[in-house]
Amino acid sequence: MTRMPAISLAAVPGRRKATLELAGEIERRGFTGIYCPSTVANVTLCAALAQCTNEIPFGTSIAPIYARTVLDYAQTISFIHEVSGGRFRFGIGVSHGPSLKRMKVTAGKPLSDTREFVEDLKAVERVGELPPIILATMRRKMIALAGEIGDGMVFANASRSFMAKSLAALPEDKRNSDDFYIGNMIPTCIDDDVEACKAVNRRTLTSYAQLPNYRNYWKESGYEEEMAGVEAAMAAGEPEKVADHLSDKWLADNTLFGTVSQVREGLEAWFDAGIHSPILVPSSANGNQLVAFQEIFAAFS
């Protein structure tokens, strides 16, 4: 029997009520979590999920540490933690260049800023109990920090073939503990037209491939040739050619795509690689994200 994944959920303007109804269906269908990306008011969405769901775990994946004051975060997340009955996980991270630009903030040093944020968060008084704190991780220093000060960690667009080396940066007791959360956001497209699914996932990850922190991670993961091609396209002022350098091998290592059986087999491989909570990020070759959710539901019914 296929183990059930978690699902990524965002409340797009104009579809917010439908998003909450969708969350109820995700819970009823037995998925193992709902995790909300930073693109659209994810902390607010989590506050709503605390009210409109009953049992399913949920969380931010992730909330940028520079987006609010520590005091505001502490008050808000404690509230969500309490009213949800302890189902909420607070995923945090430094985010990346384009998001920081939108927030009009300048990042400092990721490791020291994250450590300081967590220390300051835990030091806030009279807000109530805090939820588990999950660190956004990619490379091994941040993974080690998550093992030291966090209650878990979450990747986005990680390479499955490199996961054993990544997780080796964790203490063994954390790596093998059910109480230490290990998640990964995985772009997912399900259709019998495998080539169409590949095209969708390439579009999804093209913007990430243009970010230095992701390229450095993928180089370390063994994709130096692909990332060199991406950098050459960018240097030539040809961003439309970035996707041409994202090989099928790279795509299969970082995303899930294809038929129902292919996606379910790939999901099992992610569990076997040490990810406790694979988080499917749905896209569709046939329509919008609501269509993608129906395809995910059909695949795991």
C-alpha cells in the first residue's frame, strides 16, 4: 500500500474560500499534512486551517524570518498552535532574492540570522506555548543547525539521489526520530502524457534554477553540467533558454511526474530516501491548480 503524502496549499486571491473547502477535502481523503508556501499569506491561511480542519497537521513551508517582527510572529504562531490543538508546525527560512526584494529587506547571514531569530522567538514572554519550529534547509550547515536548534527541517526541490549525504549532517537520533520532522516540497504533475508533465515541471523550476543558492545546491548534488548551462544562458541574456539545460535526469531526481503508477513509485522512493513527509506541490498539464488537485486526489484515492 502506498504511503500517503502531504500536500502544498496556497490561498490565491479570488479562491480563498474554495481553498479552505479544499483543505477539508484533503483532510477527509487521508493526506498526512497541509503545508503552505510563502507566496500568498501563508500564516493567515494557517490561522484559518486551525479552524476549518480537525485532525490533519499543517504548517508554513516556509515563513520568511524577515517578514514580521519576532514579537508579532510569536503572538500569532502561539495562537495558531493553541487553537489547533497542537497540529501546527512553524516552518521558517531566510527565503531568497526575489522574495526579499518584494519585502524591501536585505538578508544578513542565513545561519546566524536563523539562530538569532529562533533564540529571540523562544525568549518572548507571555505569549503561550510555541509550536514546533521547522527550519528551511538545503545545504549541510543549515541541516546541522536544524538538528541543533529546531524541531525539524524542510527542503524544497531537493535531489533524491543526494538525500543520504544531506541527512548525514543530522545527528543519528534526530534522523531516525519520528518526533523530528523531515519534509520536502516536490513539484508534481500527473498525466499519461509524460512529456507534457516534464514541460510543466521544467516551467515550475526554471525560476529556481536562476537563483544562486539553488544552483550551488544542485552543483553539489552532482548537476554541475546542467547548472553551468543555466549560468551560460543567463550570462548571454537568454533566460528563455534556461529550461533547455534542465536535463531529464535532473528533473526525475527533483520532481515527480508521469502516470499515476510512476508518481506513486517515485513517492515511495522519497520515503525510502529518508523524507518523513513528502509534500506534493501540484501542477497540471490540463488546467489550473484546482485541476491539479483533482488529479492528485484521483491518483491517491
